Amino acid sequence: MSKRFTQVKEQLLKERQNLLQDVSNSYEACREIGQDGVPDIGDMSSAAYSRDILFNVSETQRQRINDIDVALTQIEKGEYGVCMSCGEDISPRRMEVRPFSRYCIECKTDIEKFGE
Ligand SMILES: [Zn+2]
């Protein structure tokens, strides 16, 4: 495994940790909103609105955690930075810009044009 991927791995693990923290904070916040007394309809809708926002945020975070897990597995297997379609190395520059890329630019373009 190259040193570069060791750094990527550390970064991903750290980000994953932060995301997990954020998600559990969101759940805490949801619970607090949910437990508020419900004095009138105005407050009710604003509480529901906040819950929706928090739910969407944590959805995005869960998706991100999933992406990180996939990348970590790929690093373990030595498949990280390798195109899933043609098996060629994805350009390091592309991996820097989009750390969760699974296809090289050529294949990605084909997939977008013709589907997977
Ligand atoms: Zn490819």
C-alpha cells in the first residue's frame, strides 16, 4: 500500500468519526425537539420542520459514512483508486478532487452517456 493511501485512510477514519458524532448530535437534537411540549399549532409545525431538516442532514451524513466505508474497504483490498470498470488506475488528481471516485474519467463519461 502506498504512503499516500495510508494518509487517505487516516483522513477517512477521522472524517467518519466526526460524521458519527454529528449524526448522534442530530439524533439528540431531534429527541429534544420531539419532547418539547406542544402548546399550539405554530410551534408544532416549526418542530416538525426542524425535525425534517435534521433528518435530511443525518441522511446525507449516513450516505457519506457509507461512501467512506466503501473507500476504506477498497483501500484494504488494494482496490482504492482503481477503476471498477476498466481496472486502470484512476488519475491521482481525480482522486484528490473526488476521493470516492470509483471510475476513471473515460468510463465515468461512458456510464453517464450509456448507463452502467
Ligand atoms: Zn475506467
